[in-house]
Amino acid sequence: MHAPISNPLALVAELTHRCPLHCVYCSNPLELTARSRELSTASWARVLREAAELGVLQADFTGGEPLARPDLTEIIRAARAAGLYASMITSGLPLDEKRLDELVAAGLDHFQLSFQGAEEEAAREFSGTRTHAQKLRVAEWVKRHRIALTLNFVIHRQNLHQLEDMIALTEKIGPGRVEFAHVQYYGWAFANRERLLPTREQLDRSLEILKKAEERLRGRIKVEYVVPDYYAKYPKPCMGGWGRKVILVKPDGDVLPCHAANVLPGMTFENVEKRSLKQIWEESDAFQKFRGVDWMPDLCRTCDRRDQDFGGCRCQAFLLTQDAAATDPVCSLSAQRGVVDAILRDVNRSNAAAPEAAAPEPEWLYRPNPA
Amino acid sequence: MTPELTKRPRLAPGCRLNEKSQPSRVLLMPERALRLNGPSLEIVERCDGSHTIQQIVADLQKLYSKAEPQKVQQDILGYLERLQEQRALDFE
């Protein structure tokens, strides 16, 4: 028996895979969607209306870089006309003050600005571009408007030592919210995992710093952080459960339950040009596949936590065990937790015993641009 | 920290109520939406930067005249404080 289907609350709209940055931990799939296959403005407007009718409250515009779409202003206007909250996550370029004014006038509610480090040099290494100075300018422009500003720092082994500088930079800019998100290991980050995973010691130290900042800034800046789940005892409730809260539309209109679901073998995804968002959400094989508890292995189906973490992340289960229907192996109860522990042992051993010079670090694999 | 009664709460930048025409009213904010009903909606609708907390308390005490007035004030102060910590409100 299938559980009753709830309606999604958030639409993640991946408007394009084009991006001026080339981050080594990009959450986009390794196979990027070409520009020629991107949805038109009119199709996005229809998707946004269908999302609102389905009960979605918020549209999160992302990419790639959403600013790479020249019609972003029209798309945001369409989101507001449909009654949605309009949020975008961006690297802050290409953008000037005039275009920002237009986005705000179109109804943009929330501007999330990503940072790759506390200063230009670190940011350049991880993103393959010089963008830090532009981001500082953009933050100042955003603050002149009455819209929400969130700073989003992506943190990992190679920039964790800058955490206190990142907090200081945050205080100087003064947004309403800041997110410190440890890299999660999918897509490009999975390919670069050996260089990105922090050691246990680094992680503990970073959590101490973040907890203190959270306390100190309470009531001024809301501090949120995401821990790398390889170190967790239980898996994260990925996307709030498969097909429960979030619906994601790719640049070409394919509809997915999460960013990374196209790594899963044997899945077919339906497209907004062929069926309505409601039909896809309620009936498509991809959304039914891991919805509810019927698909779960016994360990999860009989677990008290099944309604808290929903068996964890399907993509992670597949990437680490080659079985998308396995318990997420970061779970300490999983028979396959050993896979994760072995990775952590390597990271902690090599970094503790042989700092810097000993073995050369593997080379970064930079994310390119799609055709 | 409990806010002073003379402060005027105002929804923070990027936080707003959804349209009146929608079936249920929610407070929309970055990465979150808060369902509002009865008293919470009455309170948030008055967080416009012109009502003082004192005025909001007086209004709600009138609307919910069967409730203990002191308790109404306490609940409102607690609610406003939580919204402010979520950065959904500024006290002006």
C-alpha cells in the first residue's frame, strides 16, 4: 500500500548548467545539459504555475549560474505572478547594479550569494576563477534593497582553516543569514573526494567555532551549518524524503526527486514538455520508486528512525554500495558502514601522518562548461 | 532576549505573508515557510513597523478576551522573540 502523497513545498529550478565558475565540488551531474536543450522562458513560466497549483510555496532558482540566463528577470516575474516566493542562489556574476535592480523589481525575495573562501586566492583555487572581489561588491548592492541576503560558504578540508575569517567577513557584510555547508559527496565532489573530506579533528574544531558564532550572533545573523554526513551516526533525511517535499526540474525539463538522481541506474525521468508537474509528481515511476517505506530494506523498514531519515540518501547508497535500494551506508546500523569507515580511515591516516609534502595530493578535477 | 513593549516589530527583508487569496496563510522566508493560523496570523499581520508590541498585545487581548491577559502578553513576547531569532523580524 502506498502512503498518501503529500504535495511538494519547494521547486528547485536548475535553469541552466552554464556557469562562469568551475568549482571542484559542483553539485551538477558530470554530464552537463547543453544550452541548446534548455527550456524556454514560456515553458518555465508554465512550470512555475503548475508548481503553485500543486502546492509549492517557494521557487529556488539555481544552476549552474541562474544569471547566465538572460531571461532570469522574466522567470522571476513569472514565479511571483504564480504566487511563489522567489529565491536564487548565485555566484554573483555576471551581474551589475542595474540588472540587480531589475531582478528586485520583478519580485526577487531572497538572494543567496555563494563564497568559495574568505579571500581571493583560496576562492580562485576551488572555483577556477577570480570572483571574490565581485562578490563583495554584489553583497553591498543587495543590502541596499529590502530583500533577504544569505551568504553561503562551501567548506571542506582545504579551506576549513579560514573558517574564522569567513565568519569575520560575514559580520562585516551583515546578511540576515549565513550557511556553512560542508561539501556533500556527489557529482564533481565525489570525483574530488580525497582532497575535500576533512579530518575528524578539523571537523570537531570547525563545529566548535560554528557553535560559538551561532551563539554570539543570535538575533543578528542566523548561522546554519551542514556537517559532512560521512562522519554522522545516522544518515541525513535527504531532500526531506524521496518525493515528499521537493521537486527538481533540470535545465532541459526533466523532473527529478533530487539533484543527483540521474546517477541511479535504470531510472527514467519524465519531462515537463510531455506531462504536467502534477502527473509526474503523483504517478511517475521515478517519484514512486523510493517514496514511502515499501521499497526499504528490512533494516530501515523496521527502524524507529524510518520517518526521520527515510533510509537516507539513495544516490549515496548507490555511489558507495552500487545498490540504490540499500540502507545509506553512512548509517551506523548498516552492514556496509565499513565502506565509509575505510574512506575516513584513509583521510585521517594520510593527513595525520604525512602533512603537506609526503605524497603528492591528487589533482583537482575542475567542472567544465556544457556545450 | 525579551523585546521591549515600545518596540515596533517589522517583518525582516525577504520575509512576507503569502497572498490573502491563497487557501492557507503562510509566512514566507528564506528556506522556510511558517503556517499561520488564528492568533499567529493576527500577530504577524501587525508586524508592519507601525504597531508597537504594546498595541499588538492590546489588540490580541481584545480578540481573545476569554484568555488570561497576562498569558496573552507572555505568549506574544515569546513568539516575537522566536521570530526575531529566526531573523524573520526586526524590532524597530
